[in-house]
Amino acid sequence: AKMKVPAHIGSIVLVLPLLLAVLQTATAQKNGIQIYSLTVDSKVSSRFAHTVVTSRVVNKAEEAQEAIFEMELPKKAFITNFSMIIDGVTYPGNIKEKATAQKQYSEAVARGESAGLVKATGRKMEQFQVSVSVAPAAKVTFELVYEELLKRHLGVYELLLKVRPQQVVKHLQMDIHIFEPQGISFLETESSFMTNELADALTVSQNKTKAHILFKPTLSQQQKSPGQQDTVLDGNFIVRYDVTRTLSGGSIQIENGYFVHYFAPEGLPTMPKNVVFVIDKSGSMSGRKIQQTREALIKILSDLGPKDQFNLITFSSEATQWKPHLVPASTENVDEAKRYAAGIHALGGTNINEAMLTAVRRLKSDNQAELLSEGSVSLIILLTDGDPTMGEINPTKIQKNVQEAIDGQYSLFCLGFGFDVSYAFLEKMALDNGGLARRIYEDSDSALQLQDFYQEVANPLLTTVAFQYPSNAVEEVTQDNFRLFFKGSEMVVAGKLRDKSPDVLSAIVKGKMHKQNVTFQTKSSVAKQEEEFQSPKYIFHNFMERLWAYLTIQQQLEQMVSASEAESQVLKDRALNLSLDYNFVTPLTSMVVTKPEGQEQSQVAEKPVEDGECGTCVPASWAAEHLPGILSHPSPMVMIFISFHCLSYPHPPSLPLPPLFASSPSTSPIFALPLLSLPQELALVVPAPIQAPPVLLTLPGPSIDRLCVNIKHSQEPMNLLSDPAQGIEVTGQYNTEKACFHWIEVTFKNPQVRVHASPEHVVVTRNRRNSAYKWKETLYSVLPGLKMTMNKTGLLMLSGPDKVTISLLSLDDPGKGLLLLLRDTDHFSSHVNGTLGQFYQDVLWETPEGADDNKRILKVQGKDYSATRELKLDYQEGPPGKEISCWSVEL
């Protein structure tokens, strides 16, 4: 409805229950609502992030319009404030117990007012909307505040911000400050919307303990094209960093009467582990899932340590052991296991109970027979995609059976593949047994998700870790006992200082490392720490008390999952009281926001549960527009098949389909469509198109000549080039039939990064952490000494100061493969070598006797190559490419 916006508060309420989320940006519809200012201010103090998002809008239309504040938030964050300022009047959010807030909302619904929705928008994000009617020329300010403790994952902390204003904004700014008293050891940024044109708007400065990232693009930098309101800003902005650590690994930080103790020691040897992989091969795993599972399992087996022991149990209606005992991870055993894994096929029901009890019996039996090495760590890793259907099918009984069988001796990690499995069932079973659960999303990178999870638990460093503090110094301490500590993670303990605590807070951390007990000691001066956190002007003060409250609530919510009914109620009451005391929107509270009187809408934001269906589907707008015309075309036709792949709609578009459409048992609906024959007048004779060479090398020297390389004889992976001075190595496998590469891998020594490109996607590995990027997905990643960029044409460029620039391009036809392009090659050292690197050694050019100017002989390391001057396509700037003249050589 279009109406005036009164300046006083009415009884209409907006209920925002449990929103845990990352940074957003506000959006407005293109209906006269203009965002004239959007700022994101994020302060990270000792891993605790406090983010304020402020959006200011004005109604430029001549009548009242609806302004929408839409945001995506990280799941692990707690909203702590949300408010609207309309015509100078503030409409605040109030945190209330969920039941109280729900009562107010239900009363609003009973009056006929509609409800809003919060939904999952990806693996890490949630989205909610707030809308309000704005009078002509009136202004509204939306402000969202949320907090989260950044968790160390495979050696890094990650701050993720979502940028999506949907229009250009006169004043747009992201201002990120990081303060880490331990020191910042490295920092990198990555963006899925940044371009070289926008790079000038980004400044990153850093000293020993502080970092400042400022992104402030001008209007022209935001525009997709001059004079238009469409913005290029649509995607993620990520900051990753780690802190400096000592061998003791402990850091106690104190602020305003509270302390936090971070513990992640460096230099510890990895403990040998015994791993039983329990793999679901029931019928529902058929197709892509089992294929990706096989692929991931083969890679994971390669990563087993030489002192590890392992076994495989596959299950459907029954459980089958690969070997009668766990076996050492020798080259022979691993190779045999890979062959076994490659032959796993999906068929039958799902007997999780039998599979789990078989795994536990195997570990117990081998332990009793003294087949497991002393001081080793035993893990069970379960991968399943569905609920139990065979044997014992009662989830509660299965959880009880498994807990009694494990009896605290082993750690269980549960991976739920897709959304047909009860995540709550797996999560409780894992938490009951000292592990954790993880969702594996069905996507092109599912195999990478499995590998990444394994990397998290691949290197146990300590077991039975206990934190001890003087009882006269601290109180209300968070969890201080941990079953396992893995490389790349971090243990965090927080608490209050007592009124008369000592001047120096000391801590002892005890644990077991392989065959010995170890003790770590840490001390911290209370006065010195207090002073350190008061000095930086921009740091969010009193943050440590909120960090303590945040961590306490998170841990109590997790403990509720595996607690008894009575214990669970006590934990719930404590978490609820803390949520209300510290104004956190958690699963136990809701935020009620009053709206101006007379506005007929209330919205409720329910947090999506982990078991909810993730609605992710690609819009079928093209089909909706073009299919009716195609179907009515009188041309002769041939039958082809098109699969509507679900990525934001649960079903293909509703279209009137003629009887010729065939059904298919596929999980993705498949339909037959007519393929039109071309009219004869379009069947023109055209010359053969100019081709792009699989390899384009820019030769050093003033002439800037280029060498186009074709490879005629190669089946095995090739060492394309290696330069120890540059710290670069490029390998690849060439497909002679298609005249392009099947895959290319680029490895950098400084920074340590591996980039593996295939026609499907690009995988970047850093610190055992994999990130997958689809071709033509904008990427702008700045690491110390290396920049990785990819634009909408799909050109991936790897460059850096004084480095050779390596570009990779995936051809449009996914069956074709990859091209390799090199420039800035004057940076190669005299030690460069390899199939392509040889052309940057001493190369002699000769003109054959009697030959014209288009023929040459290249003499390279004792070999002669014929070179012919030809026209080729150069993709150095991306498709569609430009014609160039180059020297064509065959290897």
C-alpha cells in the first residue's frame, strides 16, 4: 500500500528470530528508492569481529514507496542490534525470549498481516529482508550490528562480507580494521566482483599488529557501463589472515576484567592415526555422488601418513570390510585400497547401525590384539547420504548403540552428503563421541569438500588437552577440556578475572603427544594487557566480555545436542539468560522491531535449520521465453535432450509441452526438444576460422615476438616449465586429438600456492585448503607476492612483482580443454627448463637456404625445430581474441 509515514510508533511488529550471519549490503528496488550511502565498518579485535552495516535511502518518487533492506549474514554470527531511523524517529529492535516475541508476531498475523521469510542462501550464509513504506522525499537509515568469533580453519581466520547494493551508491565504503596483539603473520584479500578497474578503490595497509583494508569506489568505478545505474558490485569480499605464534603456542589477552586464552602451538609432530572410513554405497549414492566419493577417497588415501593405519568399510544393506584388520599406509596397501575404492558401486539399502558397529568392533579387536601403535589416535569417518532403511532404523537406538560401543575410546566424524539425510541425527551421533558433523553439498566441488574435511582431521597433534588456571584468579571459565587438537585449528578458552586476582595471570595446558605427556605454560601481565587494548583508538572496547558471552552461548547450544533432558534445560536457561543480557539474537531469542503505525506488514525471520532443503536452482528464463516459439516452428526436427539442472527453482519452468515430450527416470527432469534445421539460405560456405594455439609464448627481447606451440606426441603428464629462481613450476597433460590441455597445474614456492585447472573448474590449494572457482566466475585474489584474477570471459591470470605472468583459458566447449599463455617472460632466469622453458634458453634462429621470410629454423639445446609464420588467435586479453602473426612450432 502507498501511504504517508507517520513519525510515531505503532503496534505493528517485525520479528527477527535467530539470524546468525555474515556481512551484507543493503538493497533497494528500482522504484524511486535511492541508496545514497552504504557503509560497512568491521573491527576485528583479537579474532572477535564487530560489524556495523549502515544504509541510508531516500524516496525520489512522487508517492510513497517500499524500501527494502536485504542482507546476507554469516551463520555463526549473532545479531546484536537492528534499527530504522525514519524522519528522525528511531525504531529500535528489542531482544526477547523467542516465545514472547512469537506471541506478539502471532497476534499481528491474526490481524491479517503477512509474514516475511529468512532463507539459506548458500553454505555459509543466510538472508533476511526488512521492508518499510517511505513517504515522498523522506529518508530512512537502516543499521545492523552483529558479532562473531572468527574460527581458525586450516591455518587461517576468514572474515566474509557480502556486497550487493543492486544500484550505484554515491557514498559506498567498506572499512575493516584488524588488531592482533600476537602479530599478523600474513594477510590476503579475495573478491568475486573486483576487477583491475576497481583495484584502485582498494587499499591495504599493515604493520606488525594492525591491518587496515579500505574499499571506497567512485560512482564511475561501480557502473557496469557509463551513465547506467547497474552496478558491478555483486559478490563476496573475503579477508584471510593468521597470527604469529611461538612454540608454546599460548597467548593470554586481557581486557576490562575478562581474559581469552588462545592455544595453537607450532612445530609439534603429527601423531600416527588409525582411520576407519565407513562409506555409504546404497542405491541413493548412485551417479555423481558415488563418483565424487570415489574421487575424494582416492585422493584422501594418497594423503595418509607413513605411520598411519587404515581400513575401509562399505555398506548398503550389509557392511563389508576391505581387509580383516587395519593395515599400514604403505605404498602397496594404499595403491590396493585405491583400486578397491575405484570399484565401489552404489546399490541396495542403508544399514548405518551395522556399518558403525562393525567399524567400532574392528578398532577394538585390533587394539586388543596390539595391532595399533602405542600413542596413536583412532578416528572413524562416516559418509552417508540418507537415513537408515535396513537393520536397526530407529535413529535414537542407533545413536545409543554407537555411543555405548565407542565408550569414549574413539572420535567419530559424520559427513552428510546432500539434503536427504537427517543432519540432526548425524550431528548428535558425532558430538556424543567427541567428533563433529559436516554437511557435504551436492555440487561440482563435492570431492574437494570431502578432501578439505579430511585435511582438518589429518594431523592430530595432541589428545586429552586440559587448561588450568589459579582458582583464586578466574571464574566462569568456558570449556577447558578438549579431546583432540588438530594442526591448523585453535583452542579458545575465555573467562572472568576475580576482583582480587593476581597481577600476573598464569596458565598451564596439559596434553598427550604420541607416547609422552606434555605441559605448556603461559603468563600474562594484567596491567600490560589492559593498556595494550585501550591504546588503539579504533578498537571495539569491552569486546572481550562480549567474546566470553558469545563463546559461552555457542558452547552451551552445542552441548545441548548431546546432553540429557535435565542437563539440556539447565544449559538452555543459561544460554537464554546470556542472550538476553548481551542482546544477542540466538536460537533462543528473537528481535522485535516496531514499525510506524499504519503499515500493514509484519515479518518473521525464522533461522533455517541444517536439515532444511537448500533452495538453489538456476532460473530458466531463457527456456520460458524461447521454448514456446521453438515448439511451434514448422521446420523439420531431430530429437535432442535437454536437462533442466536445478540450481534456484525446485522444478523446471511450467510450460505447455506437446505429447512428443518423453519422461525419464533421472533425478533431473529430462525432456525431448525439437532441433531446428537451418534454412538453406543460411548454409553459406565460410573459410576455416583462425585457430588459437594451445600454447602462446611471448619471447623476450625488444621485438615482442611470439611463439605458437603445437604438441603432436604426448600422453603422459609433461614438465612444461620450471624456474627455481622464479619459484614456478608448470605441469600439464596434453590431449593431442583435441589440440589442447586436459589439465594444467601451476605451483608457486613463494607464496606456497598450487593452482590446478581443468575444463570443469580451477582449484587453488594453499595451506592444505582448497578453493574451487568456476570458469567465467570473477575472481580477484591478492596474496603476498601473487595476484590471481579471472574475468567474465574466463581468462585466469597469475601474476606478481618480478614474476612471469601465466594465463589459462578454458575453451567454451567443455569437451575441448585448456590453453596456456605466457607473458612478461623477461623475468625468467637462466635456469628455466622444461618442454616450454627450453625456448627461453639460448635460442638460435636461422633462415633455411632458399626459404622465404615465413620459414625459420630454431636451434634449441641441440635440437632443430621448423618454424612457420602463421595467423593465429591471441587470447592474452581474453575472448574473442585478436589476430596475430606468430612463429608456429610443432613438438
